[in-house]
Amino acid sequence: MEFKKSPDGGWGWVIVVVSFFTQFLCYGSPLAVGVLYIEWLDAFGEGKGKTAWIGSLASGVGLLASPVCSVCVSSFGARAVTIFSGFLVAGGLMLSSFAPNIYFLFFSYGIVVGLGCGLLYTATVTITCQYFDSRRGLALGLISTGSSVGLFIYAALQRLLIEFYGLDGCLLIVGALALNILACGSLMRPLQSSDFPLPEKTALENVPDRYSFYKEKEKDPEENINMLEKSYSGEETCKSTLANGDWKSESLLHKNPTTTAHTTETETYKKKVAERTYFCKQLAKRKWQLYKNYCGETVALFKNKVFSALFIAIFLFDIGGFPPSLLMEDVARSSNVKEEEFIMPLISIIGIMTAVGKLILGILADFKWINTLYLYVATLIIMSLALCAIPFAKSYVTLALLSGILGFLTGNWSIFPYVTTKTVGIEKLAHAYGILMFFAGLGNSLGPPIVGWFYDWTQTYDIAFYFSGLCVLLGGFILLLAALPSWDTCKKQLPKPAPTTFLYKVASNSSNV
């Protein structure tokens, strides 16, 4: 289906607004789960490492399932996926209020809510990209701040709701608020398909494909039909000989019209069977070729040392950089910070500074004299130092300052697509970004439980955050060392051979069929 040209405005601004509120409503509670984390620790009495799995699953499952989310949006459209995901997020939050134990929360909050958030993120980004072309960067930047604003507001909102209605009432109310996602989804009007005929170039390109396909189809099914006819004739001859002695089946065909009609129906049936068998074989061959091409492209990506270093860096970054947004409230309580000193929840500070970081780092990435890769490495190195400084923070002011720094540097997510594009080229961006997001989700899922287990073993967060800082620092240095010798070479070499290899394989496959 051919879509109309992106309007870069008009109804597209409505899409931006509803996408902003969709991310606000779905990511508000999962990103501000640190407030709920403390309540779950007191309610169920489990270890910090085990309890941290709830929030880490809610953030990691959506990224881990990103390939499935993309397929769903491509198959059913952004509007349908958004409405369905709204039920998932709202239902998961409400169901969590009735959780009898922590394992129930793994499913209701971690998996159900996490999967709904992953689907919603993919849907909002996809439909925004369809409506915007020249202003796509601005539109994506605006909707991405919805999750950060949601973190800022939901951190204070959930604490207030817990004080008035308890943990169960808080989850029920937050789940009811998430039902507004259904209204947002109903406004996501798909971009209408074009009523004009396809361009002449496309039509000319399609003619040889159709001709070669039917030419092949006429040849191979005939061979299959001949084989079926030989087998069928042998069976008829045996039956005729046993039943009628020396009579020939050919004479029966001339004498009996019913037999002739039966034979015609049988031949038609045999042709259909042969054609369908041929179609299934061709489909299997094409699918197998696509899988081979996908694996070949993946291997080619990992041969690029900058991409390999980037995947290690994003994995280590999420292991070490994600836990503060989940555990900072408990860090303050473990440091004996009095509640009267809390001017603003630490998670709210992280959320608002993440939004600021996304905007400022995104603007810096647009300057031609700034190397985006080195900018990304700088955020990793500074973040590692901030993480290692957390054990020395014993007051609300110092923790708030470190939370602001960590939140601002977490905004490097806005420049990560820039880095990926320069590393692998625009042709491989979708493939490479999907792989990187999978490992980012894996890091999100493992980071908070690892930090929690360190606390369970040592009864302090000191070693845990030293470990987190070391992970982020290691990832930054590996990426820096891989990029220093030949940044431009890596940028230019990979995009050229990969598409040529893919097209060559497809062409050779169709010629051998």
C-alpha cells in the first residue's frame, strides 16, 4: 500500500499531542516504580534483589519484545495496537492491586504492564514518523518527553495516593487513569492510502517479476502434474485389470461419460494440488532465504568493531545506569535521610532532568562540529563518576544533586539513534537498532536485581554502586577505544556492501527457482 506524502503538520500535531499523553500515561508509573518499590519491600518482606525484579521487568520486557511489537504495529496499525495496549497497561496496574505475593506482581506489573508499554512506544513512534518527514526530529523529541514528564508527576502522585488510599488504592487509581490511553488511541487516525495509481517506474519494475513468476509456475507444476498422472494411471490400470480382466481403462473412458467427468474432476484436483505444493515450496524457499539474509546481515554488523563496542556499551550502561531511577528512594532511606528534608522526590528530579537532557543533548547532536559518538562516550564517563559518588552522599541535597546529574545524562537516549546511524548507515538502522534495543532491555531487566542482591549480601549500597559505575565506565572506554582509530572508515564501509550482498542473494534465488 502506498501512503500519501507526510503532511508535516495538520492532523500530525494532534498525533504528537495524543502520543505525548500516551507515553505520559503508560510510562508514568513504571518509571516512577521506585515509590512503589519501598511499599512492596514493607508489604511482602522479600529481599531487595527479588523485589527489584518487578520494576526491572516492567522496563525491560517492552524492549526485549521490540521485534514482536514492531510486527504487531505493522500488521494491525498504530490505532488498534494503542487501544489494545491501553487495556494491557490499565488491566495490569489494577490487577497488581490484588497481588497476594511478589510472584503475582512479576506477571501483572512486570510482564503485562511492561509488554503494554513496549507496544505503545512502538505505536506512537511509528505513527509519528508516518505523519512527519522534515519535522520528524522535533515531533519525536516532543513525544519522547512524555515519559519523562510522566516520571516527574507520577513520583509525587503515587506517594500522595499511597498516603490517602494505601498501596492497593493507589494502583487502582493509577490503572483507571491509564484507561485514558483508549481515548488517545481513538484519535490516532491512520494516514490515508493514496488513490492515485503507482508511478510508472514501479509498474515497469513489477512486470518482469510477475512474468518470471508465472513462467516458472507454468513449468514446474506441469512436471509435478505429469508425475501425479503417471502414478494415477498406474493405479487405474491395476484396478481395471483386477476388476475386468483384459479390458483397458481407455475403453471405459470412451464408453462411460460419468467416468470421463470423474477423470476431469480428478485432473483438476491434481492440478490444484500441484500448484499449491509448488507455492508452499516456493514460500518455504523464500522464507529460508530471508532468514539466511538476516543472519548474514547480523554477522556483517558485528564485524564492525564500533557496532560491537556499541552493543557492549548499551548493555553495560543499562545494567549500571538504570538502577538509580528505581532504587534512589531506598538509597535515601538507607542513608537515614529524614522525610521532612524531602522537598521533592528524588525520582521526580531524575524525571524532569531526563527531559531536559534529551532536549539539550539532542540540540548539541545537530551541530556539525560536535562528534555525536564522542558526545555519547562523554555522557557515559561522567555518569560512571556520578554513580561512584552516590555512596558518599549522606544528605538530601547531595542525593538530589546527583539525581539531577544522572537524570540529565540519562537523556543520552535522544542521541543514541544518531550514534547508531553514523555507525551502520541509514540502510541498516532498523536492523541494528532492534538488536541494540534487545540488549538494552536485557540490561534493564538485570541491573536493579543485581544492585539489590549486592545490598542483600553486604547490607549497604556502596559496593553495588561502585559496581554500577564500573560497568558504565567500562562500556564507555570500550566504545571510545573502538572508535578512535577509524571513526570515518567504520561509518563509510558497512552501509555499502551490505545492501549489495542482500540484493545479490535475492536475485540469485529467483533466478535458480
